[in-house]
Amino acid sequence: MRRYSVALLVVLLWGGVWVIEGQHISSPPPVTSTVMGGSSTGLFGTFGARTLRRGEWTWGVFWNNFDRDPGDIDVNQIPVNFTLGLTDRIEVFGNIDFFQQVTTRQPFLLSGSGFNLGRLRFGGPGADPVRAFGPPQGGKDGTAFFPGTSAPGGGILPALGALAFRFPGFGPFDRPSYYNDFPFFPFADEGGPRMSSNGLGNFTLGMKIALSNADRRVAWGVATVLRLPSARHFSALAHGRGAGAVDGGPILIVSENLWEGRLRLHQNIGYIVTGGVHRAGVQILDRRDELWLNAGVELDVHRSVIYTAEVNSKVFVGGGTPNLNPVNPMDLVLGARFLFREGRIQLGGGWRMFLTNADRRAFFSEDPILVTVNKDDANGFVLTLSLGRRRARPTPPPPNRPPVITALEADKEQVTDGEPVHFTARAYDPDGDFLIYTWETTAGRITGTGPSVTLDTRGINPNVGAPPVRVTVTVTVDDGRGGSDTASKTIAVLAPAPPPPPPPPPNRPPRIEAIEISVVGTPQVAGQFTDGDLLAIRARATDPDGDPLTYVWSSSLGTIEGTGPEVRLNTTGFTAGPGAPPASVTISLRVEDGRGGVDSDSRTILVQALPRPTPIRAGELFFPQNAARITNEHKAALDDVADRLLRDPRARLVILAYSDRSEVRDVARRRAENARAYLVTRRRIDPARIIIRVIGSARPHPSGERRMNRRLELWIVPEGAEMPR
């Protein structure tokens, strides 16, 4: 069976991949019923919160294979069920296990084999075990005790090994061993226990109610089931037809829709009250109640393919006839479903693993210890085919797209307290929905509605000199269908400015009292301004308002040096030169107070030229008659003249040559030329600076002495001086 169940899982998964290859995912139609019916969105063994709608129905047929312990029981069922939607939230369902085959691989681990063998031995074929094992003690409110067969805990089932075939080293034990759903299985006779039996299984009726809209994120539902036996005779029960009692109870259902409904989670918790087995007013077996705990997940990979995974567990709770080897069954089911024609035709299947397999559990016997034989396979499967009627479902509207705020604008980013600010929100809705604007502010008051409002800033920052207050205005745009967008903008509200100071008194202009001019240092010529003097100019000015004054000076000649009330003027070059006429110079002053007040004044002065220098008589050289040679005495005088020429590089030397009438011609010239030669060759005086003028005997010496006529007069002529004649 392991190879078949694994192969089934591979085929289902491969089929799902083949169907969805290259296809897109879409919302699935309703799915088929569970194995026991009743859930239009259930898994193979887990109920979902969705129900069939009014007038919808589903008919399904299954092949269901699973394993149970103790006894290594293998069950093959062919359930047939029908589900009908009474309203959009209420459905009823019915199920019959049309064919049921129960097989055990270890019948000696089930008390049913000893029970059925003892029933035949003590009562014969068809004997009533109550009479065969009687008389029972008690049993109306609790489980009866049968002296001939009961285990110490009571009940009609014998302790394991008490009435069965004897195996070396095996039993008997003090408790029976049975499975709650088939407590009297397997059938046994003188030939031994039968390992397999066929027959009709139980009937199941039920109702499911959706407590909330199944399309919500979390949906709730509740179901009730009632399980009716198809047989009560011990021969049928010995063939695995059931327990021969009525069971029933409620089931709470919770479903969760995720990933836009393509992923669905289902959880079930149910409590099934199991009926005790009675005969002739005597309770011969007290079966334990069942706590159902189921959880599963569905994944829609395509509109026609659904993958499923679920865990189904049953916990036996409450009091009951003791059981030597109780096993709470738990199954893992992995499968897939294929939907055609909007879910009206559905095929599906799943691979089942028995998670609580008890193959390796040890049984303690008297001597020695017996360990059960491992069975080949604890897996199973489920296959389903269902047909149904589905009402056309309206096409769901497209999902809502939220609005978008593209801009939030303010006509001013900074205002003074009390100044209004106008805000405008620009938004659009992709679906064209009508938009609702909700405005909020951290301070102040909003007036107006819609996309444009006004913020009243009065009282936000009323104190003079306070720091700015930042105010945030927020707008929320809602489309009325759950979509919204929010934007914020912050402005600064300044405190009021302080009141302006009183106007100043009218400005009074400044006044210049005097312009004073003097020579810096010692004047060249006392009592006058002479070309080359450095003049100090000082203004005395006042302002009635005490304003700081700016002095603007100008001069008709030269350039004023300095700023403020005291400046200087250099007069060098104002006249044409020594002896030239004086130059008139006007010095002007404008005083400004910076507030429009101005006063102006000027003063005119004469700058005198320097007096022309006079030639300086440096000495005389006297010669004997007709002599022109330069003597040592002459050289001493010429050296003094040379030194003076070197001290004044601009001065020139004029030599006036005189002679007596009694002397030879040109002796005066030769005397002058010899003197010049001495100065040029010996003292390195530039010859261009030496001027010779020959007077000869034209102007005799006033003394009348003839020796005084034989002379050279040496004149040093400063620059600008007139030449001696």
C-alpha cells in the first residue's frame, strides 16, 4: 500500500504542475465536500467556515483508506454523501459508508477475537453474548461486569488473551484491547480469527451554519454531526460494521483568508459524545468520547488547482471501559483538487500518513516480554469525485485603489500671529471616487471644507519677542471605501513686531566755524606760504544734534592727504619756479551729518614762489704779468671750489677772465682754460658745468691797480640764479 499511496501523491502534484504551467492565478470557485460531507470549502477531513448557498448541492463519492491501532487495522471505505444549501449560510448533509472493509494484521492484539470465539463456544452461532457470558452484574448506569469474561474494569470484552488462542509466553492481561470505532472486531470462530470483513458502514447526518461572512479575513462557523449505526447485531459488529451505538456532537470552525483569499487556513475543534453499547437494558461497553482537533491549509495555485495539507486528530477523552493499548489516531494528509466547470465537477486525492502508529509499542506478558511485529505500511490515501450545482457568482468589483495627494500647498511659509494662511490640497482618485477632505492642525483653527481651507493664526504666538512657533497642518483624503492618503505641511508663525519708536526730531544741519591752515614744521619763508611747504589744514565744525560728521575736502591745486577734520596739502610745484608769480589755491570743505544736513566753506591762499638764488663769489686767482700757469696757491682755491660743486651737483661754475692792457693777447683765456683743465682732470668736474667768460681788459679793476686786472673771478651759480656779468 505504501507504493500506491506515494505514487498517488506524485501523480497529484505532477498533475497540478501540468495544469498551472503557463497559467495565471485567479480566485477559485467553491470546492468539494469533506469525507463526511457538509463543507463547500472544507479539506478532506477538516471543515471550512463557508457553506453552500441556497439551492446549491454537492454529491460526492470517495475512496478512503486509513490505518488504526491497536491491531494494525486497515480500513477501506467508499463513502457517498450529499450536501444541500438551505440558505446562504445554512447547509445540511448526509453520508453513508456504502462499502467498508476492515482488515487487521494482528488479530491476537484485539479482544474482539477472544470475545467472538467465546460467544460461539458458550452460546453457539448467533448466540446473545449477554446470555452466553451472563448473568451480568450491574450495567444500567455503569458498565456491567460479566463474571465469565470481564476484565477487572468491567465490560463484556475479555482481557487480552483471556479467551483467545493461547500463544507461548502471551497473556492473559488485566485489560481488554480494542479500537473505539470497531470494539467487537474481528470475527472469530473455531477456525480462528478472521483478518478481513466487508459490509455497510455508519450513516452520518449533519448541519453547518456560517456565523459570519465567509469572505472576511476571519470567518466563523459551527456544525453538528450525528453518527448512526447501520447494524447492531453482534455478527455485523464483529465484521467491522461499527460500534452499534449512536454518536454526535458540535464542531467549532474557524477559517482565515490570506493572500487575497488564495491561501486559506482552517481549524476545527469538536466534541463527539459516543454512545455506550447496550443489550437488554444492560450497558456492556462504555466507549470513550472523542475530541476532534483538525487543522489544514489550502493554496490556490490556479483557478482549477488547489493544493491541500491537513492534520486530523482524534483524542479519546472521558471515562470508559479500560483499554490496554489506547491510541489516539492522528493523520497527515497531503493532496490536491482539480476543479472544472466553475467547480461543478471536481476530482481530488491525497496521501495519508498515520502519525501515531503504535507498531513498536511493547506489551508486557507474564513471561517473557512480547514485542508486536512491525507492519508493512501505516499510510493511506483518499480519492474523490464530486458533482454539484453552483449558482452564478457575481463578478467581484476590482479592488479599491486609494486616493493620492499630489501636493499640499500654503500661500505663505512664514506669517505673523493673526495673519491667515490659505492651504490647498491637490489629490485624485484612480477609481474616480468622491473624495472627503479632513483637516487637522497642531495650533490655531481651520476654517472651510474641501480641498481649500484657511488657518486662523490668531493667538498662536501673541507675545512680542517670543520665538517662532511651528504649526503643522495635516490633510487626510478618504474615498469612502477604505482608501486614504495623508500629507502634512509646516509653517512658522512669528510673534508680533514691537511698536515703532517715536519719530526723531527734525535734523539740524552742521556748521563749519573755521578752516585753519598752517605750515608743518619751519616755514621756508616766515610769514608766508612758500612753494614746497607742507600745509596742515584743520576744520572746526559742530552739529547741533551731535551727529557724527563726514568731512569731504578738495583743493584747486594738489591733492588733499588724509580724512576727517585734519588733513594735509603738499604745495611743492604749485608755482612755476623760483621767482615766479604766486599761485592762488582754494581749499574747499563740505561737512555732512548723514541725515541730509550739509554745510560748505572754502579758503583761498597764495603760495609764493621761492626767491631766485644769486651767484656766489667763490674767490679770485691773481697772476703775474703775462703768466697763465696754475700755482699751488691757485690749486688750493680751485680745490675749495671743486668741493662746493660736488656738494651741489646742480650748481655751475662761471670763470670771469680779466687781463691788463699791457699783457699779451689771449692770456686771460689761457688762464681760465688752465683752471678749468685742473678741475676737470684732477677733480673730475664735468666740463659742461664750467662756463668761461673772457672779459679781458675791458673792465679794469676799480682800484686802478694794474696787478688787480690780472685775475680770474670764480662764481658758483646755483640752479635758477642769473649768470654773473
